[in-house]
Amino acid sequence: MADEVTIIGTPASPFVRKVLALLDLKNVSYKIDPVIAFYTDEDFLKVNPLRRIPVLLHDGNTIIDSSVVAAYIEEAFPTPSMFPSAPGDRATARWLEEFSDTRMADIFLWKCFGSVVLKPGLWNEKRDVKAYREALAGPVVEIMNYLETIAPDDGFLFGDIGLGDISIAVIFWNMQVARWKPDPEQWPKAAAWIARTEAHPALARSTEWATALIKTPVPEQRDLAAEIGVPVTDETYLRAMEPTRGPMSLF
């Protein structure tokens, strides 16, 4: 019998929520070590030398990087597929995952969420309100304008919810924590699409976990996770009580 799936990483990370949504979509049971990567020690660097999350452990394999993890999940648990059947549509889904992981993450996660949430909350630094406002006025608008052109009129991109929908939607919770939501009058199709995807059961559960955990001091998050129904692992990589930057950390 194959080992149970283990995910290392807090649901407050959009990259972790992406892979949890895929596992829930495929009805795959899993356990989570809900750590913030910055609060791990050298032991975690032996697992992932970049000190980033998520990491997936399964059947003797250690899988790193959310896109690689997503691909592994699709191959290890192929039903139901997270991709449409047509090759062009499958390529589009992969492109949207790449767009989310790169351009959207750079602007939404690091320039916005990072500037006003991570800086004060993680590193005890002053909020960079100027960078936040500049991002909202410029690249955020550009990204949303693009999403408006590709958003479906109803439902999801290719029938059933899939990787493309999930990859785009997961990052908007972090923007809500940074006190921004897409304007439904300015971007009606994109805003409705994002809301539908966020409300899907495959994504809603980990979003609820993230909302509870982000309000809780890091040393207390693991106990709270167990209390609210997160299937936590028996062991954890949470070690340090002070955050440590990773080799490629932006914050």
C-alpha cells in the first residue's frame, strides 16, 4: 500500500492551498505539517534547500515546488483529471498556473501582501505602503484587465473546475488579507469567476483553515490547526521561534 500523502506547509500559502485543493478535488486523504517555511531550521533545508513550501511526501518520494507537486498529483492520482481533454486547453491551463506562480505572485503576493502583511507581521518591519499603492494602481490593474479577457461568462474555464481556475483563484485570499478585492464593476467577469472558484468545496476548506491560522501566533498555530480539523502530522518541522530568511526569500 502506498504511503499516505503528507504536505509540508501552512494553508496560508497560496501555493499550499493550490495543492490541497487538487488533493481534495481528487478525494485523496492527506496530512499537513502546517509550518511557515521561515520558522524551520536546518533540518528542513535538507528536505528543500530553498526553504520553500509546499513539499509533498508520498510513497518514498519528496516532491518540491507547487507546479511540480501539482503535476505529480495528477500523475499519481489521475481521476478526476484537473485538465481538460483538448491539447490546446490543457496548454492554457498550464500557462495560467505559470502566470499565477510568476507574474501574479510577484505582484499580488510579494509587492502587495508582502509589503503590508509580511513585512510587519513576519519581520517586524514598517509597512511599505508606497510600494503597495503603486502596485494596486499599476500592475494589479494590468493583471486584472488580462483576467477579465479570459474569464468565463459562467462556470469554470473548461467545464469542471481544474488547475487553471484554482491556480488563479488561490492568490486572492492573500489579497483580501492585504485589504483588497477585485472591483466587480470594473472586472465583472473576472471577479465572479474568482468568487465561484473560491467558493468551490475543493478550495473553501483550506481557505477556512488559512483564515483561522493567520490570526494566530506562529507557536500556537499547530495546536489550533488540530482543533479546527486540519489533519496534522504527528511530527513537525517547526523549530525556530524567530523567522529565518531562505536562500531565495524575497521577504
